[in-house]
Amino acid sequence: MTRRLSMREADAGDRHGLWRLHTRSVSSLCRGAYSAQEVSTWVDLLRPEAYMPVDPPRTVLVAEWEDELVGFGQLDPVRGELEALYVAPETVGHGVGSALLSALEALAWGAQARTLNLDASLNAESFYRARGYVPLHAARRVLTPEVQLVCTRMQKHGPGELLPTGAGVGAGAPRPGAARR
């Protein structure tokens, strides 16, 4: 029997669940892409009080299977920035991340964002590439003066936006099915 995935906006009661999921996700899924010291520093800096409440226009969506929290994502649609996307380690490959990303993209495009930008952790870069995100450049997330995570700045153009030169379909060509402006 397949479980039904549902999504909703997070509320203050989700604070500890978001923290636990984020901690488990980083501890498990980032191992191998980052050193033990980097992962440990990252996890040690996570605090339950940092998750809620978010200030508008930011949105935090949670994904649940029945009543079990299995993923979350945070979006700032005005800046066109995907600030977080994490799933429970045991759900990788079951569509939770893809469903969350699609829902967050829909919110961004609905808010008239022209592009969606993010800093992809090394272990997540292929996930985003497979969903149309293009690497822009290497970046770093400063955790402490001693620990800076290498990541990849990525971007996806919204519906109807022009692709950057050399990004596939043809230099400056709109994506298939997209209306020209």
C-alpha cells in the first residue's frame, strides 16, 4: 500500500520536528560529500528556535506521509531564493524532495519570480540538475570562520523566461512551450 504524501504550510508546532528532520538529513545524507568535522559543525549549529516563525514573504512547506513529517522546504519568493529543502533519509528516492520542490517552484512562479536560485550542497547538486537547475558557480556557506561548506550556486528560469546563453535549447531561446515576452 502506498502512503499518500500531503503538504501544508508549517506552523510553530512544527519547530522541533523540522529541527529533528534537518539534523537527521544532514547527518545522514551529507556524509561522504563533506568531512566529519563539516557535518558535525553544521548539525551543532542547528537550533529548534531557528525554524519558526518565518517572516513574510517566506514560506515553509512541510511534507507528511499520514502524520509523519518526511520533508520541508523554505522559500523566499520575492528574492527568488530556495533557502532550504531537506527530506528524511529513508524517503530519498520516493518523490518527497521532487514534490516539495515542485510545490515551492509553483509558489515562486505564482509570486512572479523570474528565476529561482539556491546553493546546492554537493550531495544535492545532481538532484537539482535533473530538475532543470543550471550551475552558475562554486560558492561557500560560512558556518564558522574555520568551517566553510563548498556548494554550488544554481538557478532555474521560470516559465516563459529566456534561458541564459549556452544553456541548452539554443542561446537565448525560450524553453519549449514557453511564451515569448
